Amino acid sequence: MKITRILAYRVELPLRETTYQWSGGKSVTVFDSTIVRVETDTGITGHGEVCPLGPFYLPAYAEGVRAGLRELGPHLIGEDPRELMKLNRKMDAALKGHPYVKSGVDIACWDILGQSCGMPVCELLGGRYGADVHLYRAISQESPEEMAAKVAGYRAEGYRRFQLKVGGDPDTDIARIFAVAAKLQPGDRLIADANTGWVQHEAVRVAKSVRDVDVYIEQPCLTYEECLAVRRQIPHPFVLDENIDDLGVLLRAKTDLAMDVVNLKISKLGGLTKIKQARDLCVSMGIAMTLEDSWGGDIATAAIAHLAQSTPTEFLFTTTDFNSYVTVSTADGAPQRVNGRMAASKQPGLGIEPKLDVLAKPVFVVG
């Protein structure tokens, strides 16, 4: 089997809640997503998706996905999409760095591999654990009262894990955590995600002010060293996210006892092949995970679902359903939330069928 063409489509994904806001006043109203289509000489076609959270979250931006694919694509024509390690080495040799550019191609090739052998991607990633997986809901940064009301509303929809966007004024963030915690019930989990927004002394102050609240503290500061210093001064369970972008820093964090949970994102690491390596390493080291991506729609959510459901249940802290946050559907067969949970498709590959009328014309074609 050989890759014959690679196509890229640009799709805008407006938010149901109009605006998504996090630390530092950063916000997004419409996500700019790139859907990648990989065609082969056998007629099997695979799809992937890359959707950065704006240009100011991680070292990634939407137009960069497409620019990188224009550079990378010609090197992949004629390669066997099922030889995933070999393909990833080819991509890394052809384009240094820029893992997010490669993610959509890698996901599409896992989709092709699953279709070619008649198996869902989750079974190829390690096996299907359980009937479904539990989801978290991200709560956009607003007033304490508004965020508490949102949590109560989403809890009524079945969510039991809530990722509270903090990282703003410390006094307001303390009020946010207390207001939301008051709405929780036994079995719920609360994560205060600062998205690097606090300086070190503020992070310590906030955590000590809510010392009696059952809350996880996620990525309080910009650097790994700052986060580690905070981690060593507070009693709360600790999550690292933005700093964990390769296996080297993941191993360092394990050695430093820098976290209890790690947030791994598919495009941050470069696709399902690379995140599977990190996921399996975490399982062997006993580290629980949030498994997700930066953002996306139906295709990204399908990839997330397969990754999450192929993870041993005790090590899956949570995952997410990005397609429920947006108003545009790009594929049939994508996972749908049911009572705060979702399941990966049992169809071969990702189990999705892109809506070609929504994708419209490709922004470019290679091959």
C-alpha cells in the first residue's frame, strides 16, 4: 500500500458558548481546524485533524499546520501508511520539530491501518478497556458565580470532572475555586487549571488558601522549575501539562516526583504514534493521565476516544469530547457524549466518515 495524495481542508468551528477564555485574558470564539486526508493506491482513505488552541497557547498555530504540510507532504508520497514508526522517522527527517504539523498525517495513517486490517484504532493501540470513558468539562474563565452555575449545569448533564480555568487575579481565583467546590458532590473531581498563568508566589498563595478544598492544581506556572517549586510546597494533587512535550521531560518529571497526573495532548507530541509511547511509559511508571488534544471537532474527538479507551482504566484520569463544544459537525460516526461519558467506535479505523460538503474544497493537494 502506498500514499498517493495528501489533502488539507480548513474548517471553522464556532463555539456553542460563544467564547472560551483562559489565563492571561486569552480567548477564542472560532477555532481554525485543519482536516488531513491521506489517500492510497488501494482506495483506502484515512483522516486526521489538528486544531491549535489559537496561536498563543502552545508553540503551534493553525496556518502553521497547513504551511508545514505543504513542506512535509511531498516526502510522504509513495510511503506505506501502515508502517507507522518508519513513517514517523521519515516525517522527523523531512521536517525538524513542529510535531503538531505531523499529527494529522499520523492520525490519518492509523485510520488507514485500522481499515486495512478491519480493526478499530483503539484495539490496535492496546485494546479496549471498559464500555466507555468518563469526560471532563472545561469551564471557561468568568466570575466565580458564573463558573459555579456552569459547573452545576454540566453536572446535571452527567459530567463528574471539571477543569476550572483559573490563572488570573489570585483573589478572584481563590473565590472561583471555593464557589465551584460548593457545587460538587461525592465522586466529583475538580481541577484548577492555571494554564501557566500564575507567578510562583501567587500559585503557592492560592493553593494554601484553598488547602482544605479537594482540588487538583494544574500547570500553575510557565516553567517546569517554577511548577516543581510550587509542587514541593503544597498538599494538593498536581498535574503537569504544557511543559510535558517529549519523553525526556516526562522521565525527568517522574524522577523529580513533579506530578501525580500528566496531561498528554495528541498534537503536542506529534500524533497517536508518539503519544502511545508516552502513554505506555506512564502506565509502566504508574502515572495517571488526562488524554486529549489542543482542540478539534469530530475527527479529533474520535482519535481522542480511541486513545483514551485503549488506556488501562485506572490510569485514565479523564478525557474530553471537543465535538460537544462546537456547533459544526465535520464527520458522521464520531463519538457522542452520553451522561458525561463517551465510547470509541467499534468500526474499523477511527470509525468516522467525513462530511465532504462541510469540508468543501481542499486548501491544497500534494500528489
